[in-house]
Amino acid sequence: MTRPTGDLFADGGETGRLMARLDWSGTPLGPVDGWPQSLRAAVRMVLSSRYPMLLLWGDRFTQLYNDAYSALIGDKHPDALGDDVRVTLAEGWDVLAPLIGEATTTGVASWVPALRLLLARAGYREEAYFSVSHAPARDDEGRTVGVLTVCSEVTDQVVGERRLRLLRDLAVRDGGGTLDVESTCARLVDAIGAHPLDVPFAAIYLADGPLLRRTACVGGEPVAGALPVRLPVSGAHEWGLAAAAAGRTTEVPGVERRLVLPAGPWGDPVGRALALPLPSAEADQPLGVLLVGVSPSRGLDDAYRSFFALLAQQVAVAVRNARTYEEERRRAEALAELDRVKTSFFTNVSHEFRTPLTLMLGPLADALNDHEHPLPAAQRERVDTAWRNATRLLTLVNSLLTFSSLEAGRGHSDAREVDLAGLTAELASVFRAAVERAGLRLEVDCPPLARPVAVDPVNWERIVTNLLSNALKYTFVGRIRVGLGADEEEVRLTVADTGIGIAEEELPRLFERFHRVQGARSRSHEGTGIGLALVRELARLEGGDVRVTSRVGTGTTFTVALPWAAVGRAPGPVAEVDGVGCAVRVAAQEAIGWLADPAQAAASAPAGPPVPAYGAANALRDARILVADDNADMRAYLARLLVGQGCRVRTVGDGRQALEEIHRERPDLVLTDVMMPDIDGFELVRRLRGHADTRGLPVVVLSARAGGDASVEGLDLGADDYVVKPFAATELIARVRAALSGGSRARGRRPGGPDANGSDSPGPAARDSDAGDTDPRGPDAGGRCDATAGAV
Ligand code: ADP
């Protein structure tokens, strides 16, 4: 062949070299020498471009293209050079023909951004996408004789975006942790089912002990029929399930032999699947397996594999969330059941308590009120303590009973027309002494209501008492305001304090029974967590409801709203309420007990009546003992016992005050309760043991928490002894004496405790020289053992 062709193909790289070697005389274009100028110019342009270009020339659509284009057609290159495009791209011709036809007939260029073409370029019928422009190519006379195609492959973008959409749909449909596992899996496969081009079929298997259970599957009847429903993990060799269940992603070939499933844009049979572990926290113990079909029209390349891995991860996260949700729901149900059992237990026990309590209260009250045979002061004090605490127990028991009958729907309101403003003001005034003693202001704003109101006065008393006693318990500075008012809609009681406030996240659960805010600073640790639940039930029983607004550090306002529709009454005689009941007085007295006055509490406690001399009383004589307990009666009782033994006693209401007292004047022994507000007994021991100065100070812990764990915790922290309430006076004295003399400490301190030898603790016997610095007052010195108890 004669040659000036070298110039024409010279800049065409590898494809140019192939074109130069090709015998063009065997093609419809004929020898290169005879090519018109226009064709030569077009070929030069194509070869010099780095962008994929294809020139179709003549009515046989002879192909000429560059290196960049050769890469797009895979193994069709180089045979395609000089060949008819209708042969080379036969499988995609139906799509291309109209576009090429349009460019040649109209002479106008076309552009399609993502043209789907079936390409058989890599040994299978591949789904490929191209952004294509077809422009007419003209000969030397200006006639359209061919088409110049400029294209770029966008398969990765198109498929990538599509897969991303599926992952996003999955995230939207996974239930967000609010559905159980079955429903979550059903929704997940539903979302997957909407994307059959990428996932022709899918099944989720979850490990269920030694079994793999198919939880959900998508892909139609043939899939459901072909895939096992439940199988032992060890025998799950089919479908790669066993390997995947052991944590290995496994390719499953030969799917078409077990399942005929046409898929992909051209309905080719699915031939491969992938079994992927659903990752859990433990790599070799997946939650289960995600089995997915591989599209017959896409190669299982790295991008496809990592898409499937993401899919499996997302399914696993959704399953884990659903499990957490199920567990939470089960826990909530179990807790609700526990609450029910607790309530019924309390109810039964409370019934049992009521009779003996009443029988105790009657004679105690008789003894206190017997003016003919008045009790001597010391006895009166003891009987008074017993009466007060029995009354408190009865109030608690009554609250529990009220609560459980309300809960059982047996609540009862004996609504009568009452002077609600007067009653409320009177109830509030019972608390005035306690509030003022706490250094707070009590503001009562209860003007008479314009219209008559009917409520059950006993229920109202409980509502006001509970709210006021809480306000005092949780307020340390400022004021408590009790207001009663009304508008067109309702009557409103507000109890507003300037106390510690309640965190927003606690508010929704505040009125649940037994719910208490953990770690809240309070005047007393005593409480059951049913006060507010009771307030709500009672308010509802009266036809209204209670709500709360609060800000941490600023204060809390409870509002009980009673709609006129429920409590309005035609004017009639106002029922006489015979003064406020016993419950409010007991609550107010109890509140006074919370108000430890450190200055007075620190004073040496006077002795009560003599307590039996427990053997060698001299071991206790003059011993300086600090008693920390948040219950005023208990403080008074302990002080009396110890003073009776010749000890000098100081009392405080919580762990923080105890620390202050200890640093002010070091005692010989600390006797502390565990449950106290602010710093509890265990924390107190921990702090004392953590400090060189107080490491050796003997500490005896008192607690109502029986059981091995609690005492081990106390002793582990370095307490010298642990005494469980209720205790006998003799036992307590013996333990205190032992701790003072160091014997019990050496025994009780567990190995590894902060200070195992205890030798640095001078017991009172070793400190005889201090003994005379303050004489304990004699048994008949009178008065109460601490300031707080004195006012009760
Ligand atoms: P209890 O007082 O026996 O713990 P309640 O049902 O009366 O039970 O109260 C539940 C919880 O609500 C309390 O433990 C406390 O944390 C919180 N609370 C109640 N009233 C107030 C208040 N006025 N200020 C701050 N916290 C409060």
C-alpha cells in the first residue's frame, strides 16, 4: 500500500498505531489514500483528543476511534476498528440507532447525560452508563455522511448514586430504634426490595442460639421457596451461611442451579450471591447473616463489595437498635410489673401494720394525755418519740393504702363544699414554724374564692401537705409561696419554692410512683417516692390534675388545677372541717426534724435517763462521739444511749456537717447512718480514710440496709464496724466500745482497706489526760440531746 498514511495516525497513540497497520482497503472506507479531506480532518481530531471519541463514517457506520474510547469497549477493541458499529455494539444498537439517526437526518447534535447501554465488553451483559453527544459529520461537499460521537462513561456515578440512595432509604426505614426486631427486618428488606438492580434478592438470618432463623426475605416466591427458613448454624453450609455466621464474607456461585431469578435491566439469571456476617460487638460472633443476590449485569468489583458490606453494617445497626428497644421495653414491662408487685406487697403489709400501730398509738396517746398521772419528763420524752414515729409509720401506711386503692380504681372523693382558701391557708400555717426555722420565708396568698368549691378536705390536706413538705425538703434559701386563685376556667393551687429545682429530663417521670431524682440535695433522705404520684392521683380524683415547672438552681412550682366543671357548686351550706388533720401536723413535725442546726447540734449533748451500765462503762466514759443521722429522733435516741454511758455526744444531720465537726474538734469515734442527704455514710468513711489526719478515727456505720453486700461495702471502705437497724441498745454500746478500744477495728477492717492496723487511733482509755476537758452533764441535767430534737 502506498503511504502518506503515517502522518494521519501519527499522534494516535496505541490505537493510532493499530489504525496505521490496518488494511483499510478491506473496509467500506477503502485505502487511506482515497479518503476525502473531511474524513482525514475528522480522524485527526478524534486521534488528538484525550476525551473518548468515536467517528462513524459512511452508510456502513465504519468505526474510527481513539485510545480513550478503546478503553470503554473493553475486549471489543481492536476488532471494532474499521468494523460496522451495528455489529460491534449489536446488543445496544436499539438504544443507539435512534440517536444516531436523529443526528444524521436533522443535522443537529444531540446530548444524553446518562444513557444506559448494554455492553458485552467483559464477558457478560453489562449495565453501563454513558454521557453521550452525537454530532453530524460532513464530507467535503458538506453532506452528512457520518456521526461524531463524544462520550464518557458515567457508570460509576450512576450506580454509585443509586446504591447510596438505597443506603439512605434503609436508614430512614430502619425504625430508628422504635420497632421490634421482626418489624425492623421486614422494613429493611422492604427498602432493599425497592432496589432490585443492585440487590436482586436478600434475606436476613439472625442467630438464635444454635440456629439461624430467616427473619425476613425479599425477591419474590422463588426466593422464599429456595432459601432455608431455619437451620442449625453448624450445618448451614448451603448458601455460605455457616461461614458467614462465623464471621467470613462468602461468595456463593451457581445460584442459577438452585433458584431461577431473572434480574438486572435485561432479565438475565442471577448467578451469584454473597453471604455477609451482620457484625456485632464480637467479630467472631455476628448477629446473623445478610444473604444478597449479585446483579447479573454488574461485576462483583470492590465498589460493589463495599456497598454490600455497608448494607450489612446498616442492617446490623438497625437490628441492634431494635434489640435494645425490645430489651428496654421488656425492662419497662418488668419494672411496671415490679411496681405492681411492690404496691400489692405494701398493701398487704400495710393492712397488717395498721392494727398493731393503732393499738400502739392509743395507749401511747393515753399515756401522754393522762393529766392525772403525768409522766416524768424523761419518760414523756421517750413515749413522745415512740408516739411520733408510730404516727409517722401510720401516715406512710395510709399513703400506701390510699395509693393502691386509687390505683385499683377504688379511689374515693367525699367532696363537700369547703372554704378552700381558709383550709389551704391553715394547712400552710402548720408548716410555718418549720419553714421559718429553716431560715426560709413562707408566703401565703389565699384570698377567699368568689364561687363555692367542693372538694374532699382529706384529699386536699394530703395534696397540700405533700407539696409543702417537698418544698421544704428541697429548698435551702429563699421562700416558699402557697397561692390559691381562680379564673374563669379553674381553681389553682400553686406551691412555689426557690429550691434546688428539677432537671428537665426528670420532669416527665416525676409523678411516677417510686420515682426519685437520684443524687438530689435534700434536707432528708427519707422518702418513698410516692408523694407526688399520690398528689397526682388525688388531684385527678378531685377532677383536676397537677403540673410542674422547674429550673435547676432557681426553683420549682407545682400547680394543682381543678376545673370549675369538676369542683363548682351551687351555693349551699359550707361544710365545717374540724381543723386540719393529724397528717399535716406529723408531716410538719417530721420536717422540723430535718433541720439540724449545726451550732446547737455541736454542743455537748445532755444525758437522758440512765441507761443500764453495760459492763466496763469506763471504756466509754468521756469518749467524744459524733453521731451523724438525718433522722432527728434517731439522733436523739443514739445521743441518749451514749450519754447514759458517760460519753460526750455531738450530733449532726448529714455527712458534710460531720466532716466540718470533725475538723473543728476531732471526736474519738464517729457513729454514722448510711442513708443521708448530700454526703452519705459510705462517702463519709471514704473521705475520712482518705485523709492522713482522720485515717485512724474509729467509725461505726449504722444502716437499715441488711445483707452481706452492704456490710462488706462499709467494711471495705474502712469502717470499723457495721450495725444493722433495728439493733438492741446493748449490742450498739458493745460495738461502740469495741471500736473505741481498737479490737473490732483490727478484726473488722478487711485486708487491703485503707488502714489495716488502726494503731494510730488513740482510744479514750489511752487519752485519759483529755478526759476532764468537758465533763459530761449528769443524767439529770435535763433537756434534749440535740437542738433539732428539742423542738419536735
Ligand atoms: P419523695 O419525696 O418521697 O422522694 P416524691 O414523689 O414526693 O417522693 O418526690 C419525687 C422526687 O421529686 C423527689 O425524690 C425529688 O427528687 C423531686 N422533688 C419533689 N418535689 C421537689 C421540689 N419541690 N424541688 C425539687 N425536687 C423535688
